[in-house]
Amino acid sequence: MMKNWIGTVVLVGVSMAAGLLLSQMWEQVLGEPGVFSVAAPPQVVVKQPVELPKCYVDFVTLPPLPGENFPRIRLITVVDTEMKKIAVYHEDITTGKVWWLSTRNIQPDLMFDQHNATSPLPSELVREHQRLESEKKENR
């Protein structure tokens, strides 16, 4: 009687080990979890809000002036995203001299919805969107 019990325990143990081994192989080969595999807990991915850079700098080489063979002036634009200001400079590429052209506070500009805009204007788009929404509600 004792031999039968030990044999049963050994048979169950070997079966469990084979099942675990086969389920791991099944998961690795086919990418599908097996019967005995332990699924990993779901992971939570937290996306941090995108932080705007404090400053943005753009360099554009201007075309050569009439009578010149190569460009001589580079336009440098600095945008301070926190203070909402733009500064513009010219750089003479041949000498390295930099001179300040202008600075502008763009905060008041950003308060307007449209200025010198072309059609379709933002106000026209808003009206069209409202019209389409009202038609949707009427058709329901």
C-alpha cells in the first residue's frame, strides 16, 4: 500500500514538472500563456506631461545679397516660452559679429483668436462645427 502511495506522489510530481516545463516552452515558442504559467501582473505606465523647453533658438542663413557669391548673414531667433518673448539677431558669418534687431513681448498677441488670418477663420470653423453638431442632434 505504501509503494502505491509513493508511486502516486512521484507520478503527480513528475506530471506537474513536465506540465510546467511544457507550458513555459509553449509560451516561449508561440507567445501564448500555457495552462500552468503564471501571468505577470499588468504594468501601469504613467506618462509625464510634456514640458515645453524654456527657450527655443532657430538659425536661418539668409540668401546672399545681390553681387555676393555666398551667404553672409545668419538670422537668429530666440523664443522664451516662459516669458512669452521673442528676440531676433543678425550674425555676420564672416566676422562673427552679432547685432540685436528687435525684441517683442508676444503675450498680448497670444490673447487674440485671429489677426490677419485667412479663410477659413477660426470663428468660421467654430460656427461650422456648431452647425454640424446641431444637425446631428436633429437627426437623432
